[in-house]
Amino acid sequence: MALLATANCAHSALPRNLTTKRTAPQVCRAAPAPTVPNEGALPAGGPGAKYAAGQCTKVPVKNIRNFSIIAHIDHGKSTLADQLLLKTNTVAARDMVEQFMDSNDIERERGITIKLNSARMRYTDSKGELYALNLIDTPGHVDFAYEVSRSLAACEGALLVVDASQGVEAQTLANVWLALENDLEVIPVLNKIDLPGADPERVISEIEDIIGLDCTNILKVSAKVGLGIDEVLEAIVKRVPPPKNTVDKPLRALIYDSYYDAYRGVICQFRVVDGSVSKGDRILMMNTGKEHIVDEIGVLAPNKVTVDTLYCGEVGYMAAQIKSVKDARVGDTITLSKNQAQEPLPGYVEVQPMVYCGLFPTDSNQYQDLREALDKLQLNDAALRFEPEISTAMGFGFRCGFLGLLHMEIVQERLEREYDLQLITTAPTVIYQCVTADGQELMVNSPADLPDPVKRRSISEPYVRLEMVTPTDYVGNLIELATSRRGEYKEMRYLTENRTTLVFDIPLAEVVTDYFDVLKSKSKGYASMEYQMIGFRENDLVKLEIKINGEPADALSVITHRDNSYKLGKQLVSKLKELIPRQMFKVPIQACIGVKVIASEQIAPYRKDVTAKCYGGDISRKKKLLSKQAEGKKRMKALGRVEVPQEAFMAVLNLDND
């Protein structure tokens, strides 16, 4: 049985166009041997079996390496991934494009990684032994931290890439703690060592002092020019442990991503943790209880390669005629109907949105198109949430939940670009905890849903622990920024002589708007930030309601702290006065808290000179004409509606917060 154990987890290959998060280990089943009695009962395709002209070759489980690349944004992880693909001949030089793993146009334009990808590489080490290296590319932006966590959950090791000129950043720390919590083997890699401003000794000292990693054998590379890539591959083989061989256990596989295929329905991407799964198997989703028959399974190498079987430790994709993403939820556990696992995989936490906003089509006829587009995007984006919303100002739309402002911008851009929709986005809000007068607890993500002041007892807002890593020259600027956003100072730690970490407890609502942009501005681009939820706190929050011509514009309403409400109200009505066109009657714009008006502006009407034809005579004639005009305008104001332009709904986003 020792031979069988090593042989059961066979091939590893990952589909390229799947948004998978990590590559799975390949477990290899030895060639059929008469000494193994149950060999014939196992799925076909042992070690050495080849698929698609050798793109995917099965190897023993001990020769599988599943690893991820973690780094702060713009430290070179996508470029390093490109070099690994080139060096292992996984992608031919003629087919290589910059940021190969970033398959999305938006990713390339912005120079960031948004959706995680994976690729399987065939690598022969210095001793001539064949290995299957499964690489998972991970995002670096704070909004997409959940993608990093999904990648790490499917790996045994991680390359920690640090810029040799910039050093350890906030997101670097957050990712490495996550990797260590998952018991991953972390290999430090110093990138961009060929830059004139590189300071390897200082950065190595930072990694050792701040993170506590042993940098005796740190890898020094330049991914841009391909320097040191061979050493990285050898380190992966020698230092990353192989996956555990649990092929004899009942199948358990974790769904970590999915996308929609117009012809085959939902395509699941999953990591086989225990057992094996083959084409034709009847599978069971342990959380939803739905059963399906596997039509196709395969891996990314980096293009799709169909295979007979996926074994424990491997990552792949599956088509099983699944019609709805609700039947293949991210985080669900797949098992076999005939030989079910006792319990689902533990520890997976479904992502919760942090920021909410309203999305409304400019053309009301596109409402159904918007719903279908959101449905399809949700298949590919586990963090996106949406529900129907009706606005008196903008009609039918959806209340959508996102991870942050960048995530919101990406989703809106994809909706407009890929589905040809024209959208209006309302001001972003966070989720609030409201206790009503009768003691009920409500979760509110829209100002329109907030109960009246007399019907509520308290409002609590989410707080985060914010850590900012900055050069010491900008400490004063960042302390001023955090305190101006209602931040509560906790501590300051000196990482090195010239680098400091500032820690604040701050309302999430103050962070998710433009905080990151202002942080970069005040630190000349050198500071970085990371935050994590610490719970809800009760505050003196109010609903700032905007009325235009006496009618509430619910899409412009915001929930804010009472101390900020007067300034915000004045800014908002002034901005709306500039954006709303003049009418034939006077239009008052008011910012209200309850029944109290705290700021107001008026848009002057167009005026026709009705006395122009009067060349003299009795003044009563002019008075009569003016009185008649005033009565007409009064009726017009009572019956008329003010058309609010799209730009006005973005006014809340563009207000100066400084």
C-alpha cells in the first residue's frame, strides 16, 4: 500500500483562463502493479501519463509544489510570475505579454492584479527530476485581500516578494501574517536589486527585524531582466513542502472561485484536499445538498487541459451542468454522493462587503440587462453582493456591496465596458448597526433604510484598526490626516531609524472613501496602509437628507457624524446649486437633519419681462401683470418636477474632504 499511497494523487495542471486562486498538488499513482490488489479500481492516469501533447504530465505527489506569490502592490509579483512561466517554457517567448497572469484589460491598464490566476509549470531540477509547480498569482491591493487569503488556503508555500528600494510595506506585513497563520513555508525574495535606489542590506534588516524571517538564504532577483530566476525555481523545489497524500480518504474539495460559461453554465474552480474526483462521478455539494454529474474536469497549464482524474492536492476546474451560482457557492465542499465525507472542510469564511452603493441604469429599459450582468459578474466575484432598490429620484436599480472603492470602480467599469451599460453610482456607504426604540437590532446599508430619529435608540458604525507604514518625515502629516477623520491614536512603532508604523482606530466610513488617495498625497507616495475590522462602536450619527424643491432626493442622502454634518451639508447644497440647471421657477435646495434645515441654497428662476410692453400709464397695469406672473410661477412650482442631472448624484463623491 505504500506504493499506492504515493501514486494515488496524480497529475497536476491548472486551467489558464479560470480565475483560480492556486495550483493544486499533483499526486501520482504508480503504473499498474499486480502486487496492488485494488489498482484496477482507481481512476486511470498514473505517473508519467501525458495530456495535450505533454502540456500536463502527472508526477508523484512528492514532486508537486503548490506556491503563491505575496507582495505589496507594485513590488513586482506579476513580473516575477511572467519570468517563471518563461523560464519553465510554460509560455513561449513569442506568446508572452507583459503581466501575462493579469488577463483582464483593466488589470493591465491600471498595472494591478485584481482577479487571482493560476498556472501549472513543468520543471526539471538540477538533478534531472521532473516536478509540477503550481503557481497562484495574488492581488496586492488592500481591497482584494480576500483573494490573497483564498490563494494561501490552497498552498503549502509562498514567495514573499519585497521591493529592494521600498522595503517592507503595510500590505507586506498583512499578507505574511496570513501566510504564517496558514503554516506556509515563506521564502523571502528581494526584487528590483538592479535599481539605482536599491538598498538590499537595509531591506534585509527590515525583513529580519519586523517580520522575523531568517534571511540567511534570501533570494536576490530582478524580475524585470530575469536575474536570479533559476535560484527561485530551485528554492521552490527544495523548501516548499509537497502536499499531504490523503488519496485513500473520501473526496473533499474546496470551491474557491467560479466563472460563467455561456455554453456549459457555472465552471467551478476547486482544490482537491482529500481523495480524488473523475469525469462521470456524481458529486454532492455539502452545504447546499445539490447533486451533479461531472461532465469535464481539467487543469490550467496555463491553458485549459482536460484530464481523467484530479487527485488530492491538485487544483483544477470542473463543469457539471450547474445552472446557478447558488448551487456552487464559494467555500462549499465537494464530495462524492456514493462515498461521502463525514464533515465539510473547516475554516473558510465567506467574504462580507465593506462598502455599499446604488447602481442605477441611465435608461430604465436597461434594468433587466443590469440584473443579468450583475448575475454573471457575481459568478466571477465572490465578494459582490446586490439586491433590488427603488429610488424616487432614479427609479429601479440595485444596492450593491463591495470590498472597497477600487472594487466598486472595477465592477462599474466592467459593467459599462463588457455589457455596454450606462450607470449612475450613488455615494458609497458602510453598513450600520441601528437599535430601534423597541430594542430591535437592524443592519442598515442605505440612508433610506435608516429609521426616523424618534424610532431609533442608537446607531453604531464599523471601526477598523488602521496601520500606516511611513517614512518618519511624513508622520506629522499622517497623524493630522487620521485625527481629521475621527481617528483615535493607539500607538507608534519605529520599524527602523527612518520608517514608522502609526496605529489608529478609525471609522470605516472615513477610510473607504478617498483616504488612500489622500494618504499617498500627504506622503508623496511613500506611505502605505492596511486595516482590519475590530467591531462596531456607538456614535452620534445623523442622517443628512437633501431636499430639492421640497422633495427628498434619497440618492443624495448620507449618514454622517453630527460634528461633520454642517460642513458637509453646506458643501453639498453649494455643489448641487452649480450642477442643477435653472428652471422657470425658484428651486430651493436644502440639507436637513430630521425637520431642521441646516444649510440651503436657491436656484434663481428664469424671468420673462412681462412689463416690457407697458410704455407708461398707470402703475397698476404693471402690478397686475407681475401679480399674474407670480401666480403662474407658484402653480408651476407646485406642479413642476426638477430634473436632477447625473453629475449631481456624483457630487457627494467629489466633495473636498480636506
